[in-house]
Amino acid sequence: MSSNPEPIEVTVSHRGTTHKLSLLPADTLAVLYARLEELTGVPPPLQKLLYKGKKPNVDPEGSLEAAGLKHGTKAQMLGTRPDELQDLQKVESEHQRRERILRERAARGPVKVRSTARPGSDPSAQYRFHRIEPLAHLPAPEPARALLQRLADDPAIRAVMRAHKLAVGLLTELAPHEQPHLLGLNENAGQAIKLRIRTDRYDGFRLYAEVRRVLCHELTHNVWVDHDDNFKKMNSQLNREVVEFERAAAEGTHTLGDTGGAYAPVSELEAEAAAHVLGGGAHVLGGQAPAPGESREEMRRRMLEATMQRLRKEEEELETRCGTEHSAGP
């Protein structure tokens, strides 16, 4: 226990509101929790503090110093008030009921239904995300919804979904603290896709390009469950087509829709690499000039090989952090 009598100032953010607390290093965590309950209405058992230097398994009666809290520490608090928790439990119970019904329907196999499309309507309109839902118990649900909506409305994603006839019932998110080992999950071949869109510390969102690449991975699980050669081939194709769509859109040329389906890029390696190696003109490629004595074609091959190695490593990480294959039933 520290003998320093000087108080320390700790800043705790909760749902967009910042609280500055002045405490003594010898004060216990229980004192901090009680102060936070006064400010937020969240009781100590429902509070979770996230901050740099946090020590594991610290007793609530232990000191702030022992818990790794010091002057200037900035923390994020997660937690809900009892009345909110009751509402969330009702929502979760209803969600579990719907999930159970959908699982029972999936177990019975596909059911043929009469088409309700009006004459003259676009049959490809069904190949989309039919519902968007962020996790209501996490902070900043509206920015999360906006990111999910951006993914659902992404013209390149919509194009490949139509081209490959991919439909998803629900697009939602994964909570980092609940499933820290996962980046994505596809339930029941498109019944729901769940994506890790937030940073580990809940202080922002992951890069859009990274999340979209995970989305392409999970969309492939609509067709192939295991990470076998069939899966790898289709996943690579989806990523290439997303890149080619954006390149064509930027140049004002054709899109996937012009061919009536999926198409092969002019150079598959270049399309795969384009997400990471952009630019290139008569004398430069990807913003770089050839090395001394190196032809432009030799430089292109060198950069593509480096890019493909990086993409393969990224895909290996996605496979290890994708819960779809492991959650699939018999």
C-alpha cells in the first residue's frame, strides 16, 4: 500500500459521458465502484472497467494502486442499470426464441414456398442483407449500426451477392469481450452473419477494409462450410470481384451486372493484389519506381508475389478466427 497522501485523478467514460474522479491511491476499488454507481446508476456487480495497465483478479477491497490505477488513468466503463438489464433480458429471451425457431426450421430442411414477387420486379432483390442490428447492450449502437449499414449498402458487396445469389437474414456484430478469439461467424449458411467491428478497448471501430474482407470470408460460408479448396477458391474470387467492381466503377466502365454474373478479372493476381497495391502508371507501380536494373514487369511480379504472401497470411488468420466451421452441425 502506498504512503503517498496525494490524490489521483481518474477519468472514466460511460456511454459518451466523461466522469473525472479524485481519489487516493490507497482507496479501494469498492470506493471507486460506489462513486461510479452514484454517477451512472450502474451497481458494482454490473460494472466492467477497461483501462491500460489493468491487473487481473484484483479484490474489490484491494487498493486502486494495486489494481494498476494511477494519476491520469483513462478508463472505459461498460455496464447497464438494473432496469435496462431487465429490458435487455426480455429482448434476449425473444431473440433466443426466434433463434430456436430458425434452428428448428433449418433442421427440417429447405421448404419450397410460392414466390411473392410482383410481376416485373427484380428477382435479384432477394440477394441482400434483410436485417441490420447492432448489439444494443454495447456502447455507441448508432455508429455501429451505421457501419453495418455501410457494409450492407456497399455497391461492390451488393454486386457480388447478386452475382453469386447470396442472401443473409441478419447482419450484426460480435462483442470483443464476449468472443475475443473471433473475427466473424456465419450461422446456418446465411441465417445470420456476425462481424467483429469494434476495437478491443471499445474506443472506436476496426478499419472498414479489414471488416469488409472478413465479410467476404463469411459470405463464402453461405456456400461452403469447411475451409477447404472449394472455400478458398470462392473466397478469393469474391475478393477479386470486389476489387474489380471498384476499379471499374472508378474508371466509369462496366460492373458485374453487365455480364449477368461473376466474371474473371483480366489478371487475377493483379485483382487480388489491388486491394493492397494501388496506383501504377507508365513508369511506377503502387507508387513505387522499379529498382535499379529491374524492368517494370519484374517489379510487378515481385510486388504481386509479396502481396499474395501477405494475403495468404491474412486469410490464414481469418480461418483461425472464424467460428463458422467450428460451429457447424453434423
